[in-house]
Amino acid sequence: MRAPISVFWFRRDLRLEDHQALFEALRAGYPVLGLYVFDRIWLDRKERRDHPGVDVLHQAVCSLYRAVEQVGSRLMVHVGTPEEAFREISRHWEIRAVFVGDEYEPEALKRFENLRRELATTGASWISIRDRVVFAPNDILKKDGTPYTVFTPYARAWKAQWSECSREPVPSGAVLQAFLPRKEFSWLPGPAPTLEQLGFSSSGHLLPTPQLQPSLLHSYHLHRDFPAVEGTSRCGVALSLGTIGVRHIVRLGFQHNEVFLNELIWREFFVSVLYHFPYVERSAFKKRYDAIPWRNHEPEFERWCHGQTGYPLVDAGMRQLLASGWMHNRVRMVAASFLVKHLLIDWRWGEAWFASLLLDYDLSANNGNWQWVAGTGCDAAPYFRVFHPMEQARKFDSSSVYIKTWVPEWGTPEYPQAMVSHPEARVRALEAYRAALGKT
């Protein structure tokens, strides 16, 4: 007779501490098997065999694997599909419940529903618990029950609701003895798969460590816009993978810096927008902006991708992204604006390029920020705001320290001429937007 267990499916919550969903699973009454799935469908979409995102994810999973071993259990790491993993588990145990952290993206929600139905045929319960965000999309709504589409009132409601909830860490680390003991895993082959066994090789990137020192957070609002200064928290990757809990970082925001806190609330705002308006994944939130006559000139797109535009701040950012899987947020805005406004290339092209390279990639945030820059989003920069790349460089990298780091040939004959004139590009962009919006 198969013994009854619960399964906790780790996804974008790769930690044991301050973990609401894991806490609920560990105290639900049955021994808990921890599961992680390297989804072959997702892996097969990666064109690069040294993909930085896969490498950093693998490091985080291996760290979690070691942490579970240290509490006397094992993490089952499956390479394939979640459906295959649950069928394999069912051959050894009776799955009474599957616990999983929340998801709000369209594709993930469809996947969850299909899995829930399949597991229901075996009598297993499906229990999804909020953990990736402080407040789920339906937790923060206007008085009439509709979602917010402007950030400022959303943030006001978010902060008011925080003041009414528990601010203490979730004590999941105190109940880890509820994991299945290691001796129950005699059938499970070997340790976690190596990167090479997944079909990939090392990218040379290391899992970043968030910089959350009080001194940095206190001065966050003073230094966050200057790319040559180490003034940002670098917590995006940790939030994306869930190696650190969002509630912990929010608590630090309340303690030290409201500007930093607002950046975290923007993240949840974009989660809410994507959840309530899933069409934004592939279309403009303001649907009439889908009529913009994009030029979509592929050779110009390639120059932008590889940092050869002739605008040094843009090029520095794009080269930083290629080399490190990260780009300073101020520079992200300038580079994105250049693609959309100066080159009139569809924001979705840029969004996809960022998605392919960013270590801190998050669908809702990437989509929301690109639409913000393009002026197509629900709470967007006005379409007539066109960043001047040279003015941005003078303002935020006045000594050119950042530019010289990533564009060493700047100022020499080897550096390309500007591929477009800013005044001419600005006029062209405004004409294209006005034509799409029916304005004179």
C-alpha cells in the first residue's frame, strides 16, 4: 500500500525560510515531498547553450537541493514535464495534496488548471497559496470591485492594506521536519542533474547577492539613477527566482526608503495588470496604440541589440546586458525609448530581446515597463515624451564613467556615427503616434 504524502512544487520560490506556501504544506498533516521540475518545454525554447538565465536558475536549484538535504530530506529534481513528475511520484506514494505558490500569468494559470484536473482524477487536492507577491491581484481593487489601472491610487490602497496585515516573517523554517525523511528516497536516482545533463554549459554568471544594507537603502533615492554608482539593490534576480521572500524586502522598504518601497509596489501593480488584462502580453493596453505604423527595420534592430547605435549611453546599456544579463534601470528606460521612439521599432521586439537575456526577467514587469516607455500601457509615460540619449548621459553619467566601462572605443574613429538624428527621430515618432491616434 502506498503511503499518503503531500507534494510541494517549488517553482519561483526557491527557499525554505519566510515561505507562506511551504509553511502551509509542512503543517498540513502529511509528510511533504519537495519537487522541482526543469521543464523541458521551457529549456527547449532557449537558443543559447550557455544561457545565463538557465545557469543562474540551476545554481539556485542546487542551493535549494543542498538546503533540503541539510534538514534530512531530499529534493526531487525532475527533468521533463510536471505531468511526468507527478505520475512518477504516484508510482511510489499516494498524493493527497499538491501545494504550490501562486501564479498569475496566463500561460502558468492554464498549466495549473490542466494539472489540477489531472490530479483531481486521482483524488489529490490542488492548493495554490499566495507567496510571490504581498497582495494578489484581487486583493487590491477599487471600491466598485474593478482593478486599478493607475499606479498612484493603487499604491495608496496597497500601503493602507499592508498596515492591516501581519508584518512578521512566516516561520516555515521551524517546521522543516515535516519533509519526507531521506531514507524514503531509495528509488530516486543520483543528485540534482548537472548543467551539462540539462544540455547547457556554464555562462560564467553567478547567482547575484541582493545588496540590502541599510546604508544603501537609506540613500537609494539619491543614487538609483546613476549607472556608474552601486546604488541599487540588485534584488531583481532573487525576487524572480524567489530565493528571498518579497515580504522581507517590503519590510526593509517600509523601514528605510519609500522610493525603494514604491519600486516593489510597481512590481505588484504590473502583476495585477497582466492578470486582469491578459491581452497586454501581446497587445497594447491602450488598444488604439496597436495601430502605430512601426518601421521594424531589422538591420537597425540588430545594431540596437548589440550596442552599435552611435549613442553611447544606449550602447553601454545594451552591451552591459549582453555581457552580464543585467542593465541599470535608468539605462533600460533610455535604451527602450530609443528603440521605440528613435527607431520606431515595435516595443514587443525589444521586450522579447530583454526577455531572452535578463537574469531578473519577469513577464509582468518586463511587459509593463516596455509599455510604460512606449506610451501604450495603462499608466504610461505620455507618447510625446522622447528621452534625449545625450542629455540623459550628461545628467546621469556626467563623467562618462559608465559609458567608458562598456564602450571603450567611444570618442575614437572606431565608434560608429549616430544612426539617427535625435531631432528628426523625435519628429518622426510624434507624427507616427499622432497618425495612429487620429490626432493632428
